[in-house]
Amino acid sequence: MQRFVLRRNIQRYQELLGRETDAAKRQTMARLLIAAERDLAMMDATTEGVEPQAAFRSRTFSAEAARCIAEFEQRYAPSGKLYLLLDPGPGLPILDASDAYATATMTVRSEMRGRPLFEVFPDNPADPMADGVANLYASLRTAAQTRRPHVMPIQRYDVRDGTGTFVERHWRPTNSPMLDGEGRLGALLHYVEDVTQEVRARSP
């Protein structure tokens, strides 16, 4: 029922935003729309992961997850680039991350493992226009459903520092499915480039 209400609200806010000409009212509608999209993404990620029809249990400790983790540790973790490995099941648990990713996001690699993605990386609550959760979830779902990498536009997605304070960050993300020999989804590979300085340099 709650999912139905959120979808109806999203449709309603989109329609109102398309008709409204007053700047202040448009801003209010935009904030309501973003909040509803975030809530829906959080609900879907928590209850379904990225494959709602698969009805699989969390694979954190499964043989398939172990294969993906082994490949990640051998190929991606030592690369010096920013990689995150995700279980595609409910909650999108973090399976592993490269040290470079942990450093860039001011997190601890060992403390991320097994935790839901959006618990570790929530939207900045001080920014009512924060759309990182909704956009990232949509991209991960696209990658899972199409079985192809999905490149996101540059995305603002603030992260918390050691004190819990959110710090502005901008990223260029690519999300890719990790498939077995039969094309079944085993894990999701999240890769980002930190383009914060590039974005700031272009700002007036």
C-alpha cells in the first residue's frame, strides 16, 4: 500500500511540476518529488534489491557471492581505483570495497561489509534536493535488468567524514552486472571517479 501511495504521489508531483509556473511553488514541488522518489528507492532497495522477480535470498555468504568476491579481490581491489561490490538482493548489502574507495568516501573497508548500501551512504539530510539514493538505485536496477553497464551522469552525492558531518562530493559513476556463465546476476560492481574538483572549477 505504501509503495502504491508513493508511486501515485510521484506521478502527481510530476504533473504539478509540469504545469506550475510560480518559481517558489515549483521548488516546493521539486522537493516533494525528490523526497518521494528517495522513499520509494529506499523501500524497493530494502525489500527487493534490484531483481524483484528473482525472489532470491541474500547471497552474502553463498557460493556465487564467494566467486564474485574472489574475482573482486584479485582484479578490482588492487587496482587503486574506486570500486564497490554489492549483493543484488534485498538491502543491497556491501560485499567489499577497494581501499581506494574507502579512502575516497571516508569509510572503513572492514566496517562496510555486510551492511546495506544506503545505510552506509544515505542522502545528506541537510540538502532537500539530494537525489543520490534515488538515482543510484535506478542505475543499479537498470544494470541488473539489462545485464549491461550503466553510466550515470555526474552525480552529487555527499559523504560523511569521521565526525559524521556530510562533505560535498561529486562523482562520475558506472554500475555493471557481474554475471555467471549462464548470464545469471551474481553481484553488482559500482565504480566511481571523484570529480569534485572538476565540478567546483566549473562553478561560477
